[in-house]
Amino acid sequence: MAGEFDGRVAIVTGGGSGIARATARLLGAGGALVALFDVDEGAGTRCQAELQAAGVDAAFFRCNVTSWADVMAQTEAVLGRFGQVDVLVNVVGGSDGVAGTGPAWTWEMSEENWDGMLALNLKSAFLCCRAVLPHMVQRRSGSIVNTSSGRGFTPAPERAHYSAAKAGVMALTRTMAAEVAPYRIRVNAVAPGVTATERARNTFTEQGWREFTSKLPLGKAGEPEDLAQAIVFLASPRAGHITGQLIHVNGGTFMP
Ligand SMILES: NC(=O)c1ccc[n+]([C@@H]2O[C@H](COP(=O)([O-])OP(=O)(O)OC[C@H]3O[C@@H](n4cnc5c(N)ncnc54)[C@H](O)[C@@H]3O)[C@@H](O)[C@H]2O)c1
């Protein structure tokens, strides 16, 4: 909604593409000042330029969110540039096609694959929360949205590491929500189903994607904007009495 984030500063991790990029756009349209954390400099600067062209005060910070040193340094840089952090949206993650973190049967999975997947999907969210929470606690205000997955709640063969990480994101979300509620900070999560980001689409052929998505309950995959709508709602004052909760945005694929 126009203006609901006026003067608020939001960090969006993975902001260079996919769901995070759509979220950054929507936060910016709502008046937020947007800080994009991404390892991909090209994607990050493109998104920054796109936001700025739309009149949003946006800045890209090159940040590997699996590294504490990077996350701390870049959070400090955001505070230096914008003065405060009101919203943190942790989107970085993924399963197939992300370097070093491919699918594997559990009995064949390497330690490196397991560690990489947990770092990308779970540790990254912890580190970013760890970096912004002292600031939010001090200000007694803030809202965090994490990204889980339907695969954290159903069996995901060849992706035990991803499933465990995404279930872990929800456990982290609930526990942090309980810890920081006395400081009027809310922590929630979304669980995407199949979403038509470039990365997800690239794991299929054109025809394979059409066939697969046409069989989903609503006859289509989610769009990044569908996820962004849920994330921005949870981050906004409209969700002011919602904390420790998860919204599945999956077109009916999985109904807990
Ligand atoms: N797309 C789907 O179908 C789907 C389904 C379920 C869950 N999800 C979850 O939604 C989230 C976003 O998915 P997406 O498809 O939009 O992803 P994406 O691959 O399109 O975007 C991820 C972004 O994160 C950045 N990134 C990767 N590693 C990073 C790191 N270490 N530090 C900083 N930035 C890094 C990438 O450069 C990229 O810009 C993920 O957590 C994913 O697990 C997606």
C-alpha cells in the first residue's frame, strides 16, 4: 500500500533477483528506503538502478550473507547510509543449481553439500537477524520476514539438507519471535511453493515447465510478486498483531 513504509528502511537479502527483487520493488512502492544485499554485483546494481528509476531511495551492498564478517560490515554500512533498519527480509536460499549444494540421496550426500545448503538457507537468516536485532531491540521496533519452503514441511527426497534447513528457518522464526516480542519486534516467515523465478524455471525445459505447472492445483506456478505481496504484508503495520507465523504461498500445492 502506498506510503505504509514511508521513512522506513528495509534490508532485502538476495535482492538482485527473483522473489527478493519483487519484494524490494513492492517495499519501495510503499515508500521504503531499500538496501539490497546480494553476492551478485551485476544483479544487485541492476536492481538498484531499477528501483532508483522508479524514484526509490535504494542502495546495493555486495554481501555474502553466509559470512558473519560480511553481514556485520554491510549492516554497519546500511546504518551509516540510512541511519536505521526497520525491516529485514531474508530471502537468500535455494536448492537446485546453487553452487556446491545440489540434490543428493542422504546416504550419498557429502559433508560439504550438507554444510553449504545449511549455510545458504539457515545460517544466512540467523546471521542477518543476529546483525540487525541489537539495533531493533535498542529501538524497540522492527519486523523480520524469513523465507522457508513447502519442502520444509513435506518429505523432499534427495533434498534432506534443504528440507532440514527450511524447517530450521521456521524453528528459528518462532523462537526469535518469542524472544523479541517484549521489544515489539515481529518475526514471521513465508513458505513459497513452485515460483516462476529465473532460477526455478531454468531447472526445467520450456515444455517441462508448462507440463509441470499446469498440473498444480491453480494450474500455474506462483509469480515472484505473489510471494512479495505476502512478505510485504507480514512486514507491514497491517500485520501488527502477527508474529511467529508462517504463510504458505503455494497455490494450494500443500495444505497443512
Ligand atoms: N523459486 C521457487 O520455486 C522457490 C520455492 C520454494 C522456496 N523458495 C525459496 O525462496 C527464496 C528465493 O528463491 P528465488 O527463486 O527467488 O531465488 P533466486 O535464485 O532467484 O535469487 C536468489 C538471490 O540470492 C543471491 N544469493 C545467493 N547466494 C547468496 C549469498 N551467499 N549471499 C548473498 N546473496 C546470495 C543470488 O545472487 C540471487 O540474486 C529461497 O530461499 C528459496 O529457497 C523458492
